[in-house]
Amino acid sequence: MTSNSVAPIAHNIPQPWTPPAPPADRNQLDAEELYSRQEIERLQFERLRWTLHHAYNNVPAYRELYDEHGVHPNDFQKLDDLQLFPYIDKEFLRENYPFKALAVPMDEIRRIHASSGTTGQPTVVAYTENDIEMWASLVARSMRAAGVKAGYKVHNAYGYGLFTGGLGAHYGAERLGCAVVPMSGGQTDKQVQIITDFQPEVILCTPTYLLALADGFAKAGINPRDTSLKVAVLGAEPWTEGMRKEIEELYDLKACDIYGLSELMGPGVAGEAVETQDGCHIWEDHFRPEIIDPISGNVLADGESGELVFTTLTREALPIIRFRTHDLTSLSEGTARPGHRRMNRITGRSDDMIILRGVNIFPTQIEEIALEIETLSPHFTLEITRPHRMDELTIKIERRENATTEAAEAGGRELLAQIKTRIGCSCKIEIAEPNTLARSSGKLRRIYDLREQS
């Protein structure tokens, strides 16, 4: 059997999801958003049964993996039995590049996206018509939870193209009943002009790019608080509560998180509710999350911090089962959507962690401390060098416009002292002039490993 041939699914395991028609009132919550925890878990069990059989019957790579581990979809008899099945990661998709991991024939595929491949072979993801409808509905759900309303104008500054962010957000905003301005990333001066002229209520972008846009407004002589923006739906990179406070005060709007991974779907896997702003609710009618110890692989209880693992429940083209995201977080009970658990803020990625002389450091830790110091801006980079056989970390951070060089240097010394006290390592610092460090219109690059050049 090839990866593009479809074996029949057992008759007692029905197709788990068909797209509902958009409601007459686009602001109305989906029925599944209001499910109880018991109802969610009952739904997850049925959809997991389908997903496991779908993957095993139609993707040789899954069948070989499960046969090698001595496990079969029939072994799944309760939710905890998901732990019987092995994890996968990006390498699973890379080894099956480009289309060997697909579970449907190519004539059922309607969209193909791919990662940039900057760290290796690109990962390819594909979608059936149902997959695209599911994606759009979950992005719409996430945006609605963040405070976006039907009829709003949405300025979409996520990148279009093979990256899932731009088109994923676009289709979701349209499904919610919004008018979309498909700006994409870059061209900051043009973005400022379009926002000023078109008067959108919503902006979609990365949090650091929204800060870069603030510089663009200032350059144009416009106070960001005077724009039409009311809601910012921000994702694609980890950000802190300090960053949220900075953005909300800078623009006089509400900023909410949206989470996703290309391998799972794209943006919209989870979304933050504006009324609580206490972390993203995972849409567990379509995704089953787990938290594991990143070293041992053991599953951890809710409330314990570890690596986030996801299983898709309704993906047709590309079922993803126990995918290691490398994102570090914990799970808590739902609040605004009680049946759906929340992700607490991502503290970093297990593959972005800096180990400096035995101490683990994440960029978000430094961001959190820097935003407490009024003379220092949120714009910084981290450079790792090895000048004398010992690793050194240099923080390059801009001073704020209203801070003197002397005040910023004092703030820099305070930053180093706080890092030493709270994280436990010694660093170096360089104070940069405002608007001199590189800005990113997509995912921000914080870490520069220059050890081979030292």
C-alpha cells in the first residue's frame, strides 16, 4: 500500500468531523466551546480512535513505527492509552518529505504549506477541504475569543506564502465576518500609512513587530494610542506579561495571544480570551495536549512544567500523533472556556535554551527582567561567544528614546545584577542607540551563536 492509497476505516469508527455552516450570527460561540470537561474527553476518545486507525491504515511510516513498538490502534481503549504510542517530531516529517506522510490521495489535497527549512529539510503540511474549513473555524474562534467582532477591519501583517500564519489568519478572519487587509510582513512605512488610512480595529502580527510598528508611527509623528486599533492578536513567538503591558499601554488596546504550529495546522490551535487574558485555551475538540518531561519523556500532571506534546483529532490529510513541539509550558484548568484546558505562557523552547556555564537561560527570562527597567527598551539580542575557552553571553539592548545614555547604562548594570540574582549567571551588556538593532517582520531571532567565530 502506498502513502497515497486509502484503506477503509473500520465501520464502527466514523469520520469525526464535518464542517458546519457558518452561523447567521458570526459572533456566536461554537457549541463545542461550551462543552464540559466530560463532554470534551468523550469526544476526544472517539476522535482519537479514528485518528489512530486513519494514520495506521493510510501512512506506511506510522504503521512501521507502531509495528516496531509493538502497538496497534486497537490497543487504544481509554484516553490514557495514548501513552502507549511513540512520540514523533520534525524528523518524522522530514524523513517522509515531501508527501509520504499524507493519509489521503493527492487529488483530495487543496493546500500545501512548508517550513522555511533554515535548520534542515523543510517540513511539508497539506490540507483537504475539510482541513481548511476546520482551520478557518478555529482561527475565527480564537479571534472572537480575543475580542474581534464580525464587521471589524483586520490588518493582517503575518507573512503570506508557504508560512502558515498569513493565509491561516486571513481565512479565519473572513470566516468570522471581517474585512481583511492582506498586508503581509515588512514595509513598515507602508504599514503605518495603510493603518492610518484604512482605520482597522484589529492587527494580526508578532508581538515584536507590533513594537517595531510603534517606532514607525513615531517616525511619522503619530502617537500609536491615536490609531484606530482596538485589538491585537499576537503570536508566532513567545512573549511575556511585561511585553503585553508594554504593548497595551503603547497602543491603548487589548492584546491577546494566539498559538499554533505549522505541523499541527497553523495558527488557531489555541487562543486567549480577552475577558481573562490568562493564557491560551487549547481547542481540545480538535487537539489533545500532553505535557512531558523533555528528558525522560514521562507524561506530567496538569500544573507541572515541561514540553508540550500535541495530537490532532480531526486532521484528514496529515494526522499528527504525539508530536513533540519543544515548547515549554504547563496546563491548567479552563476559565473562560471551562471544558478546554489552558496553556500557561511559553517560557521558551527546549531547543532555544542557552546553557551558560551550567545555567539554563531562556530569552523570555531576560525580556521579563528588562521590561521592569524603565530606561531599557524591549529590543535586544543575545550573542554567545567563546573568546577564552569559556562561553560568554552578551546582551545588546537599546535604550529608550527618553533615557539618557548614562541612565541606560545604569539600567544595564541593574539588568546584569538582576540576571545574576534571579537566573544565576553573569553576562556582559552593550547599550545600543534607539532603532539600531535589527527589527523582524516575522518570527524574531533573539539568539546569535558566534562561538565558531570566536
